[in-house]
Amino acid sequence: MQRRFPNRVLPYILLSPSIVIVIIFLIVPTVQSIYMSFFRVSPFGDRKFFVGFENFTRLFQSSAYLHSLIITLIFAVLVVLIGLSLGTVIAVLLNQKLRGLFVYRTFFIWTYAISPAIAGTIWALMFNPSSGPIVYIIRSITGIGINWMTDRNLALAVVVIAASWKMLGYNIIFYLAGLQAIPEELLESASIDGASGVTKFFKIILPLLSPTTFFLLIMNMLYAFFDVFGLIDIMTKGGPGDATELLVYKLYRDGFISMNTGFASAQSVVLFVFVAILTVLQFKYTERKVFYG
Amino acid sequence: MKKILVVVLVLLSVVAFSKTTITFWHAMSGSNLTAVDNVVKGFNESQNEIEVVAQFTGSYAETLTKAIAAYRTGTHPHIVQVYEVGLQTMLDSGAILPVYQLAEPGFDWGDVVTPILNYYSVNDQLYSMPFNSSTAILYYNKDIFAAAGLDPNKPPSTFDELYEMGKKIVQSGASQGGISFGWPAWVFEQMHATHAQFYANNENGREAKASQVLFNGEFGQKVFIEWMKWAQDKVFVYGGREYSANTAFLTGQVAMLIQSTSSVGSIQKTASFNVGTSFLPRMEGYPRGNSVIGGATIWVLKGKSEAENKAVWEFLKYIIRPEVSLQWHKSTGYFPSSNTTVKLLMDEGWFASQPNHLTAFLQILSGSNIPEAQGVRLGNFVAIRDVVDSAVEKAVQYKGKDYEKEAKRILDDAAKECNNILREYIQLYGD
């Protein structure tokens, strides 16, 4: 192997800040979580005793946890599907030569720059059962008053919409970049051969976007599993009942509201393993279909 | 040598003349935040030695969580406002300094309003400082009552009346819904107390640590069945947890609201209609109990210097001064904590001009002083309330007709989960 650094120590010194950060903010908490998952701890941390695997067995016997797992899977699949399909379509539209294009682009990408708390507040206000504009419009047109605070499916739907919307800007940026990397000649020669717009989209654009799609698939999935806490907390707090209690939110409720640190640690370990397995599977099976051109 | 002496002298004088700073974490938002700031400002201006710094730290649950996290790292505030469900957790925490120990010997606690004193006392010793106590009352929109052809001065006093009136309101189109609740699980607790029913065993956990909840019994099921029936007829509209139901009431989407008295101030100020208040509606055929105290008190955390603890006590003494607690009551709707304050308010004609501020008082003083209504003390009550909130949410979504079975199923599930929480708590702390 070629040695690029004249000094043996220098690369380690240069790497050390990131290594320190990774150790402090990732490795240590992970190890602590694993350790804590074998204990029951009092809220103030003054009493604690070893319970072995009890936190884990309780987890898998708990119908509430299994319910949360199913809800999370449904949520993640919907968010990824909506985010990726809508992202591609809008990116293709935004990739055309239109007057004032940068204005549209900015508006679409904007959503990613909004903090989850603000996004949650916006959607909660729009769907507020008593004063929300969307509820008002639906009521004016159909005469039906919708209340997502009492309707399980509706609550999940609204949260899915908000979460997909929030991630849309991110997806569009990457798809736009992907689209702009597609060589003009390919599309031109396809046109000369008589390919229609639809054919070009499915036969050329989509396959060439597959690396982007694969990357976004993983990013969106991680987002749906870990990053939606703020949205849920602002919008539904996991309710009504347990309709929108995703795994991350349940973890928060058990750990920080019920102050059951050991049980919550067990959940975080399971969540970590679960997502790790999903990611490995995706790399193994999906990446084969990715065409890097 | 001279230089060092000067430095030491300067440092000493800074120490000698600097104020003792007391940090106070609380969960009061909106107009109540201003009220807290006014109390703190009043105290800081009343003397020169102590500076209280009040900090809003999120909802009650968030404030408690933050205080605990801070305590574990030794960065906790001197005093923290904890809601009533945190009582058992705080008592067992080993992290608190009971106020009766902090007070100078012979301090007269007798002036504290009895239901509040009872709630926060263990073996007749007061553990935390009364600050913002409340109870639940019924609010109603007099304009909607009139529009629906009902007497605006006759709010419902029983469940049956409430159901009939609610149906009339919905059918007449005066409003889309009859009633909504703030703090749904708390309202469920209130129902037990006002009908003289225990919520948990061992006298609601006041005799010994509760090991079992009792809310899935015949009475709790009855309440749930009624609520489910109301919900299906749009008489009950679920409005969310904590204070979110206030919006539905203020915008006229529902004609009635069961909510904490702490909302009297903000509701009267915001409402564009005539607001009436009354006692909580009851079911017939059950003994009469009393509504129970809610809200929060101020807890003193351990681990600070003697001088700082003394300063804390000065502040705590200040907040139950009659003139301070009088202003606090007027601007928020929370109970004035001392009997002297009640007399002051009465003498100046406050209750006569502000009848909605009197409702809660009359309700709590007209009920009977039985163990069922002195307050529930449960290990990890925070988690238990969360479970019951979910149970209420499940019940009011029910679309079928087999109310009895569904109510029993939901409550049994919730009770099982709560009993687990209690069992684990006892494993940690012993009974």
C-alpha cells in the first residue's frame, strides 16, 4: 500500500477529533444502554438491581410493544414510498427549463430546512379539529367534520403526510442532482429512436437514478425510524390511544415520562439491532439491482 | 504581599455582598408564566439578599424529567414545581428536603387550606410547599345553552342531564358537540373521588403503598360506558390531553368543558361568549364524595448549602403570604393556599364579582372529607396516568354497541399494565 503521509502519527492526530466525538457521543452511550438494559433503575437513579434478560422478555411479551412495532413498519413503508415516488416526480418536473424555476425549486426544497417542531406545529394547526383550515375546507365541501384526535387511522395518515412532506425537500435535492448527472446524449438519442417521454422515464431515467434511489431508501428509512420523534411529540404524543406510538416515541415515553430507564434501554438496544439488520439486508439484496453506470 | 491582600479583600467583599441565587424550575406557560414571573419579581424587589431566578422548563412531565436528570448529575435547581402525580416519586426519591424540616420551629401550617394540607402531608407533616392547587370543575357556554333552547343558568348536575342536554345541543345545531375534557385520566380520577370510590387499594395508597388499582371495577366501567355512549352520540368530543380541549370549548365546537380551575383566568379572558361554571356532574345512586386536588407544589431539592436552603425558605414563606397568594389566585384561578387569603378575597368582594372563581371553592368545601377524596398516591403515577389517558382515548373511539364488554376489556388491560407498574415500583422501594 502506498504511504501518503510522511509521518506515521499525523493521520491519527488528524483523525482524533472525530474519533473522540464518535466515542463520546456514540460508543459510550451505546455501551451504557446495553449495560442499563439488564437493570431496573429507580427514577432518581439511587436504586438499581440486576434483572438479567427480564427487560427483554417483558418487551417481547408486551402487546403494546408489538403493536408499536407494527405501526412503525407501516409508517416507515408509507413514508419511504410516498417520499421516494413523489420526490422523483417533482424532481423530474423541476428539472425542466421553466421561467422562474429557482423559485419553485426553493419552495420545494424549503421543507427540509424546517425544524421538526415547526413542521409538526404547522400540520397540527392545519388539521386542528376545531380551528384548522384543512378541516374547515373538508367540512365545507363534504359536510363531514374530521377529528384526527379521535380517529386512529386518520391520525396515522396525518402523521405520515407530515413526515413525508418534511423529508420531501431532501429527496428532491438528491434526485435533482441525480437527474442533472444523466448525460443529455442518452436522452437525445432515445428521442431520435422515437422513445416517448414515458418510455424514457422508465427505461433510462429511473435506472440511472438507481444509486440515488438506493441511498435515499436507506436515508428515508433511518429517518422514519429515528428522526420523527419531534413530529410525533408535537402532533399526537403517540395518540389517540396508541395509534401513532412509534418505537422511538414509545422508548421516550417509557424512558423519560415513566422513567423506566432499564426498560427503555432494552428497547433502544432492540431498535438498534433491528435497524442494523434491515440496513444489512438492504445492502445485500437491493444493491445488486443498483446500476452505477 | 500587599497585592494578594487586596485581591483577597476584594473577593471577600464580593462574596459578602453578593446575593444568594436560588433557581426555580417550573412548568407554568401562557398567562400563568407571567403570573409566576410577577411573584418572583415581587420577591426579588422585596429584599436585597436573595435573587430567585425562575425558569420555564416545559410541561409538568418534562420539568420533572429534567429535574431528575439534573439531580443525577448534581446540576439541579434549588426548587422545582412538581405536579400532584409526582408525589410518591418525590417522597421516595431521597432527593428532597421536606418543607416542614425547612421551616422555622413553630411555623403555623394551620392556615393552609385543609384539602391542600391533607394532600401533601405524610403523618401530619407537610412535605412540599403549596403553590398552584386546583381542582376540576364544569365550564359551559351560556350562549350555546340559550341557542339550544336550554336555560343558560341551569347547567347539568347529573350524568343523565348532561347526556340529554348534550343531545339537545347537538341536534339543535347550536354546537357540534356537547362536552370535552381536559386531562382525561385526571377527570376519571375525579369521578372516583366525587362518588366516594377508591382508585387504588390501601386507601388510595395513603395507608401503605398501593399495589393494585381499582378503577377497573364496577364503578370505573360504569363511567367508561357512559362516556362511550356520549362519544357515539357526539355529546362527548375528545379534545386531547392536558389543555388542548380548551380550544374546542373556546371556539364553540363544544358547549361544555371539564377542566382544571387553573383555566378560569385564561378562559374568561379569551372567551367571546358568556362563561358559566358549576360543580362536576354526578351519577345518581352513589355516595357523595369530593373533588380532589390537582395542580402542583414546590419541592425543595437536597444538596445545597445551609445558607441557600435558608434563602429558599424565605422565598417559600413569601409565596404563601396572603397578599401574594391573593394576587396569584386572581391572575390564574388556582386556589389561594391560605385561609387568611380566602377571607381577604371574600372581604373585598372578589367572589361576588367573580363567581366563576368561587365555584371550585364551594365544590371542594361542600364535599365530604373522606379518605376516597384526599388524593391518590401511587408509585410512578406519571406512567399510570399515561396508561389511563390511552385507555380513555381507546374507549371514546369505540364504534360498536357492546359497551359493557368493551369498557371492561379496555379497563382490565389498563389495570393490568398499571398493576405491573406498581409491582415494579414496590420491588424498587419496598412497601
